[in-house]
Amino acid sequence: MNRQGICLNNLRFAERLASVMLARCFMMKLGRNDPCHCGSGKKYKKCHLDADERSRAAIRPPVVDPASQGVSLGEEQRWGDEGLGKEDGSRRTEDGLDLARGQLGFKDVPKVLRQLTKNGTVAGRKQVEELIAETAPMIEYLEQEAAILEAGVAMEAHWAEYEKLTDDLERVQALAASLFAEQRFVPLRFTAGEVQGAFDHVGHPAMAVLDQKAAKILLAAILHLADETRRQALAGRLLLLLPELVAAGRYREAWLVNSCAYQTAEKPDQSNVFLYHMFSHGYDALMAERRAKDEALLREVGLDLDRLREMNLDELDACIQALESDPVKAKAMEAFFRKYPQLREESEANLEAMERNSAKLLEREDSRWLLLPGEETQPWMEALNERVLEAGGGAKMQDPGASEESVRQLFQDLAVPLLREMADAIFTRDRIVRLLADLRKYRGELFAAGDKQAAQLATGAINYLQPEESPGQNSFLLALCYRSLDSLT
């Protein structure tokens, strides 16, 4: 099996992680000056330290035996003065595990771990339980490895079919959406609480405008949740599904699962279609929770949700202004946002993204009527040409050998200052009020036509311009000036 993405023979991630985790457990110990785990009240170094050290020295972490898939605890191993065996000297535990002779299956490792910390502290026992939960998928993988390898052999004959599928991105996405929506993947999904915690750690993205900045935050949240330990566990769970999928003749799904297992385990700095779908379920659940809170806020300030849904954009603007001017309702909203600070952060991120992306509205062909008239822009175009010539930039811009970076830097040095001067000179407060009226008219037309995304961009521009006191710093106005100049060429 030499296909890129195959991890059945060479990954061995389960063995790697399991051995690290088990070794971690065997190395756990109290500090010398900590209270002893026996409850005597003495310092650990003056009570059970010596006995525990002798026990620890006699125990070796289980070693994966590829032939037996078991844990070998040699004949010579002992269990120390505290002894896990019975009083008669037998080395068989209460769970019926022979700790000195024969082989222990991987399924017995959790029992061994619990025995080793039977008399430990509450914190120690909690640590072991967490360790057991982390290693469970790896242990299960090792127990089923023969069946997984057999499934991998059966999949080989269907590689060409899957490889052809990967040439069509839409079909791959459709297959992934259908597969990862199945009930078997529910335990692997991220929860709404986990997604919220990730956002608290990496930042809150704009939910209304999923632009490049929001996409980076979403990726950071996925990578935060999919840390190394979780990736290995998820990859193990994915591989466990291969025998069942192959038995059902679902070879394309099996290859997709196998590929995702490889990417999840071996590419820690990347997301993939599996992680995306596991994250999206938690994200959708979080958004549902937030919508419910939004509706609760609206009811709290006395708004009729059914009426709101019937309002046009101008009516919604008037409703918002009425809310802001009502001291009682404004106070209720402030209290609500104090109770749910993440909603305030999301709202602020949405407003920022809407303003940041508002200039995209000017890329539309039907927005050209917003551009400045030629007689107003022509003097500024002449001023720009003069500055370019004075700086010797004309030859540079026409030079086919000039790098893109050098041309961009020339534009930054010459054009941007002129655009700032132009915006400050043209957009007086009265001119901005006229532009706001034009934008509201344009937004209404877009909304009526069902183009809600463009209407949202117009809303972002309106929000951005309303309090504007420094036109030369407003990116929407700078874009409007630039597009107006560009229309002359």
C-alpha cells in the first residue's frame, strides 16, 4: 500500500501515542514535600516515597508486541511493598489480571492503570482517568488492527475509482457532507461549548461576513480544538470505521475516511474536510444558541419578532434608532450584553467586518452610478500624473521588468496620499449626507431584488459613513475615489 494518504502500515500513531501516555502514567509521582497519598499527614519523603520508588523501579511501561498485540510483563517483575496481589503472595489482582505471567491484552491496560494508583491521591486518580479516556481509542485501534489492515487490502482494488472522484471537488464535498452527517460521527463532533471556548481563546470571528479575517479565526479555532492528542484519537476512531465501510461495499467512503485519518494525524498545522465538518456541527449549534439569545433580547426590550421579520431595511433602521434613544430599552440591552459578553464581541466583530468589506460594493457593475463625475475627478487625475512624472515613476510603471512589489510600493507612496487629500476635499458633511441617501436607495433596490449579500455590504458602508469625521481615513471613501479615477482611464 503506497498511496499517498494510506496510513494503515506506516502510521503506527496509535502505538506511538499509547506508549507515551502509558509511560507518562508510570512516571507520575508526588513531590517529595507533598502530603503522602496514604493520608498519614506526613510528608511523602518520610512516608511512602521509598516504597513507591521500589515499586516504580520494578514496573516497566507495557511494550507493544507486534506479534501478540499484548502487554508483556516479565516473570521477573515485582509490584513492590504495597503489593497489588493477595495476602497469600499471588500476583493476580482483584480484577483477575495475572500481572506476572502471560500476556495482558490492551483492553486490560485501563484496569492495570487503575490498580497502580489505587491508593493514590484524588488528583492522581483523576489524572489516570483522563489518561484512560485519551488512550481508549488507541487501545481499541491496536485490538482491531488486523481487521483494519485487511480492509486496507480490500480497498486497494477500488483506488482508481476514488482517485477519479477527487478530480471533482464538488462531488468530494458532497460525499463528505453526506458521510460525516451520519450518526456514527456524532461522538466525534466538537460541541457548541468547545467552539465557544476556542473563540474565547483565538478571538471572535464576524458571523455575518465570513471574509478572509473571519476565515483565519475559524481555522485557528479548529486547530486549537484539534490538538495533537485529540488528532491522534480522532484518527484512530476514523480507522476503526474502515472494516465496517468495506464490508458494506462503501469503498469511496472508506478511502475518504482513510485519507482524513492520515491528514488528521500527520498534518497538525492543517485542517481538513473531516475536521471542518466536526467543527461545523458545533459551530451551527453555537449559532442556534446565539440566535435564541438574540430573540430573547428582542423580546426583553419589547419588540415583536414577527413584525421585525416583515420590516424593510428603512423600517429596521428607524427601529434601531428608537431603541438607542429609549433610555429604558438601552439600559436593558446593556445589561443583556453584560450577561453575555461574547455576544457583544461577536456584534462588534460583525460591524467591523461589514465596514471592512463595504468597499466590495463598488466592484459591482450596477454600482457605477455612485462614482464621482468626471469633471470632479479629472483635476485629481492630472495631479496624480504630475506626481508620478516628478518621481520618475512613469518609466518604472511601463518597464516590463519592474517587479509587482515595486509598482505596488510606488502606488502606495504616490497614489494613497493623493486619494486621502481627494477624499478630504470632496466629502464635506453635506456631501456625505447625500451619499448616505444614495446608498440607502441602492440598498433598498438590492434587498428588494433578493441580493441580501450586496444589501449587507451597503449597510456596512452606511454604518461606516454615518459618524465619519475624517473622510481621508475612510477606506470606503478612498475606494470610491480610486474607482472614480480609474473610470477615466
